Amino acid sequence: MIRDVFLPERIGSHYLFAKRILALEICKNSINAVIVRTRGARRIIEQCEQERIEPQNNGSYQERATQALNALLQRCKRYDEVRVTIQSSLAVFKELRFPFSDREKINMVVDFEVEPLLPFPLATAVVDFIVTSSSAQAGAQVLVAAVQKQHVRNMQMILEGSHLKADSVSIDLFALY
């Protein structure tokens, strides 16, 4: 839209324009959905839905999850954005401390710092982090999460099967934080 060219979507946590966000959590046995309406500094939960993923006798997990997602999407009202979370049980978490607090510097070194701590190769992982505390004198405390790329691909395939594109993907713990 033309307004997106001239005005930002939000300033800090204040949304300039109303928006409906569909948040999805794809679990082992079910898919959970919440539609949140944002307007200004307010967040209103408009709808909560859950769809069970049927037992294994009906095809592969991806096929069953795609069927469940399609059924769930039929019940959801309109939405402007899709955000998806990955279960934290699929992630490996490590807490790191850096002597600096600049987010760009942390982003440049976090892969090298977390690589020896992972139970799988870094090349097969997607790494993200959140800064849990920072100060100019003490540096930054960072919570790092690594998820194997195969789990992200599986989730993407379920979304593609439902002709859905995620605007953002995060770990449920990070989204809650």
C-alpha cells in the first residue's frame, strides 16, 4: 500500500494502523492459532483455534499437518500478517555473555561462539538470539537458540501445502519474551 512507502508500520510498540496478526504454533499433535488485532498500543485477542493432527494411519506427518492447517484456516477470520513459532523443544539454548552490547557486533560473532556448544554441525542449524540484559560497562547477556534446518524446512513445507507464507518465524520462547 502507498501508506507503507511514506509511513512506518509502527513506532516502537505503537502500531500506526490497525492490523490482524495470525499467530500459528505447529506442534506434534495439534496446530494452535490466535488472531490478534493491534491498534495503537493495544492488543486484542479476537480468536483462538486449535486443530488436532490426526494419528499416523492417514499418511505422512506433513500431509496430516497440512490437512489440519487447512481445516483451521477455514475457521479463521481475515488476517494481514502470519507469524509462526517453532516449539522450543526442537531448539538448543545457550546463554552467552559478551563484553560489548552492540547488536550488530553480537550478530557477527554469535555463530562462532555457539558452534562448539552445539550437538549438531553449525552448517545444519539456524541460529537466533535475544539480548536479555545489557549495559555499557558490563556488556550483554544473550540467550542463543539453534534449530536444525530440517525442522524449519518441515514447517515451511506444511505452510506451503496450505498456500501460506510466514511473515516471521521465531521460537515460541523468543516470541513470548
